[in-house]
Amino acid sequence: MKNIGQMWLQLKNYLALHLLVIAVLLAIALILAVSINYFSNFPSVKSTDQAVWGQFGDYFGGVLNPLLSFFALVGLMVTLRSQQSESKKSEERHDEALFDSRLFQLLALSHSAVSSVKFVRASVNQSTVAYEGHRAIAYALNRLQEEFFSNAGRGKGSEMYERLIPEFAKWKKHYWLAIASYIESMLFLVQYVVENAQGKDNMEFAMRAVFAQMSSAEKLLLFYVMIFSENQKSLFLAYFKMNISPARRMMI
């Protein structure tokens, strides 16, 4: 069955490439067939009678004109269909170019967003330690895991998930304001790719480009935000249903 499909596709490609030649050959074959039919049934002696030539012209015109007109109509329809196909391909290329342009603009904005993240912590001896950019995101993740998730104890499945939700909510009260701009920009990026990428290959490339900008801590924190935020669960599920390989490595 697969071989038949491949043969049919090859035949369609061959016909598309040699359509004009095939049409010309068919027209010539029709003219020859009509000529042979005429001269095989009527004397082939050259006549000087205008009436005979008129009858000859009426015969050729009456037989060939409808056939050639039909082929002309078919050719016109094929041409229109080809133009529609090219127009559709042109629109798809334009959409892909627009998608890529916006994607990299959003990536540039996310880089600016992470640079603006900053935490200042006072140590025991009253000296202060500043965390900025990627280090600040890693610090926020570390606080989530050590100060809040560690309080949930041990559990399995949905039981553990229910224990972690209130701890995540407590963490957000302390740290979300500082990282909200960056995390929300990355969530918007993921949503943009999921909703606008054309095809699995383009989506996988776009997701690779997004996650290449993020550290392991940032990917893990984004993962936590997606599964513990009620308004982001739908995006999380939609993304993982795509079976995109970067999604499987999101927590790495």
C-alpha cells in the first residue's frame, strides 16, 4: 500500500513537471487522428473546388475545436490551481518568517527580563549578598525547594501534589514579585510557540531556541510555575501533548 502511494506521488510529480509537453503531444495526436480518419475515408486527390475545401475546413473545425477548447479549459484550470498552490506556499513562507522574527524578538526581551531580576539577602553578620540575573532565578528556586517544599514532607502522586500547592503559594508571596516579569515572559514565549508554530519540526526547533536561553534552574522553576499555577495548567498539558523532545528534558 505504501509503495502504491509512493508510485502515485511520483506520477503526480512527473505529470506536474511535464504537463505542457503532454498537452502539446495530445493536441498533435488529436490532429493526426482527425487527419488520418478524414483521408482514410475520402479521396486524397488535391481538389481545386472551394466547396470541397470548405467541407474539409468544416470537418476539421467541427471536430477539433471542441476538443482543443476542452484542453484549453483544462489547462486554464490547472494553471489556476497551480497559482493557488504557489500563493498558499508563499503565505506559509511569510507566516514562518513572521513567526521566526517575533520569536527572536521575544527571546531578546526575555534576556532583558532576566537581567532585571535581583535579590538582596542579609547574612548573619549583617553583610548583604546580592543575586542578579540567572543567579537570582537559581536563588529563588533554591528557596522554593529548601524553605518551602521541604516542609511538605514525603508522599506519592496526588497526595504529594496537594501538599506542595500551599507551599508554592507561600513561596510566591515572598519571591514572585521579583521574578514575575521574567517567568511571565517565558510562559508567553512557550504559549506563542505552542499556538503559532507550523509543524512538529518547527515547534521543536523553536522550543530548543527558547530553552537554550535558560539555565537548568530556570527550566525547573518554569516547570513548577506551570504545574502549580491554576491558569497555566492548560498550557502545560497542551505543551506536553505535543510530544516535543525538549519538553521531556525540561527538568534537566
